[in-house]
Amino acid sequence: MGNSGVEHAEFYRGKVLQQAGLPYKYLFYRLNRDLQAPMRRWGLANDQVINMWEYFTLGEEYLFHGVQKLHKHSTKLVIDSTNTHRKRDTYTESGLHVVDHMIKHPDKHKKTNLLLVGSNHVEIFNMNTGQKMAKFLFYDDQHRKVIIRNIHLYHQAGGEHLFFSNGMQLIRYFFDRLNLAYNQKNIYMIDRGTDPEVALFSRHSDQLKIVDVIHADQLNNRKDPRYPLFNNYNEYMLTHLDQVDKVVVSTDQQRQDMLVDFPDRGNQIVTIPVGGVRDNPQIDLQRRPGNPIKFVTASRLAVEKHVDFIVKALVKLHDEDGVNLTLDIFGAGEEEKRIKQAIEDGKAGDYITMRGQSATLDQEYPKFDAYVSGSYSEGFGLTYIEAMNAGLPIITFNARFGAQDLVDDGQTGYLADFNREDADYSVGQLHQALQKFMAADYGTLRANTAKKIARYQDHVIAEDWRKLVDAL
């Protein structure tokens, strides 16, 4: 329900693929006990989605038409005399009856005497037929954490009972079934997923094409030799480039940076933005900030987004510079408590508001005057481009690659210096960037923003994807 920028990028790609007349489906390979609710939230149709476990349970027709009979979602728990969960029955809307058998177990990854309660093995039944369709064991590996083993599939094509000793064998079988069902040239677009890379690279052929999409900096930090070269999300792909047909990055700046390490891959690495703006966006160039001036930010509330830095910088702007302002924070995540504490410490509860998740941010942005981000790393910055679609200038850190590509310092917003080891310095620099914004001519910033986003209109990006697909 609370997805990241990667999911938003996938939803956007689906929209422009449709605009380009290219058929597509979303593939999910993990067991999701409540998939229909987020599908409704994010506007995904039944025939657009294939989930591996739903396919193994519901059969071949599901691949082409999706879930045809919906059920009421419910959960039942068996709890013993020690108030410990022992069995959980989940009845999904799609028609899966998932039985989790629970056990107490020690934590292999932390030194503690506490016992954890988790699933030991899982059984899956088809609610439409009552047949048992799958079972597997959860295994807590010392290094890989929780993985699945000893997987049984029942009543598969031809009535077969199949066995897989590990999850990778199962995922490979899933892709084999997809390729058999869709007996044509298939293009798999992988977004930050090593499992499907490992599964598909061994199947790469003239009939199976692979596009890997990079959503963040491919390096941890080129300037700092203490850290590994590659971002862990991208390392497997970047060390197996011969198995990938195209690598898609969001900015020309990132493409040029990758060519420093892979100078012979110019035809393989392609720039296509992961987000864009509506065709011929209508931006009110006469709008001026109100009193109070309204700032907005939207992201997962994760530590790397530094939303608490935004709070502290705006508190400085309010208290030290006397600016009458508001800040609305959209998002959810594990940093919510820290952000609320920053608001409380700054005595800012009257003008800073936590708004929670929103599936309609495009309708929210026009209500605001400027967008603020605290992220040190945005491969593109989907929320940046969505805010710019409403004509909002961006105030953020000078991070590669999205901020540097989308924000022309002093023209469409302001870029602040940062120090990963010194939070106070970063907050101070963000405050200075906000001061520069307040002193700037707002109408000029807004007009420059409207010009900047012309390259990012939907029809332009749709054509980028059509050319890539045609080339494959």
C-alpha cells in the first residue's frame, strides 16, 4: 500500500507504454496475502497483474485474464494459552486460502534471549475448488535471512506434482511457464530485483530480452574509496552486463558517468526518465506565493530521505527569518516518530502537518508554492518532476543525479551542499537555499520550471520506450 519511488516509476511506465500502444503486465513473484487492495489503490486492473503464487493456485487462464472471481478477504488466528499465534488462515480476495503454521524460534541475527514467532511452513489452497495447490518451508538462513525451501506444487499443468528444493528453481520455472504461455518475443523489464536477474539471465535468448532499470546512483560514492564501487542493488547486473540487452537510466548525466566505467557500452546504456509530466501541462504563470507561503514534501519516511532535516531548516526560516510558512509532509514509514519529534522540538506543530500517504499527489501539488526535499541521493526524483508539473520550484540537496539534472540552481530552484557526516551542516545549507528561494523572483522561477519540463512530457517518454522496444 505504501510503495516507494520504484513502484511509482513502474506505474508511470505502464501508462506511457499504453500510450505508445505496447501491451504489458506487472509480474510479482512474492506471496502477497492482500494484493487486490493495493491494486485498487493504484489503479491496476486484474488482467494487468500476474502474481506467481496466484498463477500456481488459480491455473492457466489466470495468466491471460487475471482473477475472475473475487472473495471477501478475512483472517483467522489460532492462539494458544501463552497468547502465542500458532496458526493463521488468510482468505484472499483473489481466492487463495493461505495457512501459515507458526513456531517460536531464536533470533539468529541478534544476540538476545527473546524468542520470535514466525511462519514455519505454509500451505495454499484454491478456495474455488478446495484443492491444496502448494506448500513450502520458511528457513531462516544465517546470511540470507528468511528464504523458502522444499516447495511442492500440486495439480499443475497436466495434473503434475512438482518439487523444487529452493526458491530460485521455482522462479525459473515460473518464467519458463510464462514464456510457454506467451509464445513470442518477450521483454522483461527488471526494477531493482536480483532474484529475477539471476533467474532470467540464464534464459536470455533472441526470444527473451532483458531490460534492467537503474533507479538510484549506480555507485555508492565514486569520490570515497572506503566504500564498494557498486550500489548493492545494481552489482549483480553490472557484473553480468553481457546478459542484459539494455540498461535504462533516468538522466544523461548518469549515462555519462556509467560510461566512465563501461566505455564500450554506449549502445547498451539508454536514457529514459522514469517519470514525467502530462502532455501540454497547464501551469498558471501568474500565481504568486500566498501568506503563509506553502511548502510541501512527499516521500517514504525513511532515514535516507532526511525529512527531519527539512523540518529543522524550515523551523530556522520561520524563527530566525520571520517567514510566515506552512509545511505539509506526505508519506509514511519508519522515521515518522523522529520527524514528529523534530516538529515538537521546533515548536512547529501549528504550521507543520503530517499528512500521511496520498494516492492523489498530482491533485495536491497545485495547492502549494514550493517543493522541498532532504534526500542526498535521487537517481531521478519522481516527486521532483511531479511537483514541477504543477510549476513548483524545487529546493533540495545537490545530489547526483536527479537533483542536478532537474534543478537548475537559481533558475528552477536551489541546490544545497551537504555533508553525510555532519547533519547540522546539511541543515544549515538547506536553510541557506531556502533563504535564496525567498529572495528570488518567484514568477521567473515558475516560468523557468514550465520550460524545463517540456522534455519530460508523457508523449516524449512514450516515444522513448517505443523506440527501445522496437529496437529489441
